[in-house]
Amino acid sequence: MVPFVVPQNTTSRLKHQMFRDSLLRGYPKNMPPSPSEDPYLVSVDFFFLLHYVQSLDVTSQVLTVFGTLIFRWYDPLLVWNSSSHENPTYLQLQSSEIWTPPLLFSNNAGSPLETRNAYIYALGDGHVTMSITDLFHTQCFIDVTRYPFDQQQCNIILTALVPYSFQAFNVDSNPFTTILGKSVEWKVDNVSLDVEKLLHFHGVKEVARIIFRLSREYTFYLLTVITPVSLLSLMNACAFLLPAESGEKISYLISILVTYAVFLNFIIEVLPKSGIQSRLSIYLILVFCQSCAAILTTLGLLNMYHEADDKNLSITGLTPAGTTSTRDGGSRLEIQGSNGAKVSSTESDDNKTKVPKTRGKKWIRSLERKLFLVFLAFALLSLITLFV
């Protein structure tokens, strides 16, 4: 079954087209709607509605935002009686049919700003509105000193050419922020508009700036980068709590260093590749230096520990000669002196002043506890540098 289609009112469409042709007949589209004696009389109001921030590439330093740029001006040649039923209330126009303000995107990092696909409509009172919805790529010089807890300010700079000037109007409420949501990595703190006057230089009188103040969402970096590295830093200090007799100190520290090196290969992809060193990069270097210092310090302590054993043996001058059975069924350790005479363990115990105990080992253990506190404090102080 073929549905019945009601034809449109072709008469009203023809009247609309005839009115449009008569209005634009002889329109000087290459001339601004201002007197020749004052070329700067045309005042162009502009607004900006931010939809969302797509990305801010730290490596290339390019900000990509999706938004709508709105311009509005007065054209006395586009005035008609819109209250009459015979005339339309508004006209949708093309940029090739009327005069539009020439736009120069000064810090553009992508394709040039085109007005061919702009939505232009004129009201009967002479006000013309042009809106451009697109992805805007702009150059943004990023300061990564406090990365990943940094805040950035990026601008879209529009240059006003002869013969018009800008008037900025900040938008109090943006409905797109609640509809489209927010960016994944960046939080938009503020979007403001500003017009800066310049010296008249080759037709350039002033520039308009759309200022974005952004804050980085640092939760991802806190969980995947800072927390694992800080735990590795604390594990370096815990190496001094291991007893030297276990023989696991060096292998323990080497394992941490290898883990840190492997982990660094993954997190280097998220670090900003900039000539300005961020505090996170400095923190990673400090943790790496701490790991190397822990290995070198442990090597020195182990050498001192084993030297203490050798000194104890050389000072006593006694070597174990064997064990003998006692009458009560027990055993007795016999120690051979330096002169070849055998001395029982009971006799050596009576002469404690001649066989010094492990005073060097006790001193080394005390030093290890102090080094644990030193490396623990160094790990905490290194972490504080990220938040100061």
C-alpha cells in the first residue's frame, strides 16, 4: 500500500525565494556594512560554547577542543519587516552571498578556519549571526613542572582585520557541559573571552582570545605511576631490616632495581617529553639513585660484617679441634690453641676476656637500623617533592 503524500505549499516557497532574490539583488558582499569614513564602525560580537576538550597533547603541545564559535553583527542592508505575514521571520544564508568578517586563526595548529560550512541566518532587524561548529586545533605552550598535578592555560587567538572590531561576550551558562559530559583527562575550570588592543600594524587592530583554564585529572597517574614507585622506594629501605646471615640482601635489592627498570619502560610513555623537567621525572630519578645507593651501602655493610668474623677468629687464636664425650653421656667442644694445646669449652668460657664476642656485628646491626630510618626518611622526603 502506497501512502498518500501531501504536497508542500509551493506558493510560499516561491514567495520566500523571490523575497530572498530581491533582498540580495545587488548586495555588495565584498564591502563591509559600514561607512567608508569609519572602517572600524562594524562591531562584531563573538561568543564561544565549549562542548568538550578532546585532548591536550603534551608532546606536540596542541590543544584540541570541540565547540561552537558564534559571531553577530549588524547589517543595514538586511533589514525587512519580519512581522508581516508575507515576509519570512528569518533567512538562512551562505557565506558567499553576504559579507562576513574575515577570520584569521593566529595560533592555528590544524586546518584553516573555514566559513563555507558556517550556519548563517539573518533576522529582520538587521542582525546577522554566524556560527561555526568544529574541532579547533590550537598551539598551547605547556608548563609540565608540576605534572601530573599541573594546571594549564591555553588560548584560541582570533585576529580582527580591517574593517571591523571585536566585542567579547562571556557565556554564563553552557548547556553542552551537562549534555555531553566532561573530558576524560582534563577538567575545565573556566572559559573566558578577552579582547586585546594592538598597535595598528598592517590592518591588524586587535586580537580576541578564548582562554581555557584546565586542570589535569591526576587519579590515573596517582594509582598507576606514583603509588608503585613510592612503594618500591619504601622497599629499598626495608632491605636494611634483613639479617646479614640470610644472604638475601643483595638479591633483594637487585630484584627491586630490575623491577623498577622494567616499570620505568612502561611509565616513560605517559611522561611528557619536554625540555622542562617535571617533578615526577625528578622523583623517578631520586628513587633510582636511592636504589643504587642502597645497593652500594649494603655491599659496604656486608664487607664490614664478614671482616668482623675474620677479626674475631684471628684475635682469639683458637681453632676448633673436635668434640669429646663426657662421663654423663654429653659432649664437650675442644678448641686447639695457637700453641697446639687443647682447651675445653669450659676453660674458654672462664677466660672470656681472651675471646671477644661479636661487638663488631652488634655495631653493624645498630648501623643498619639507623640506615633504615635514613632511607625511609629519604623516600618520604622524595615523595613530598611531588606535592610541594
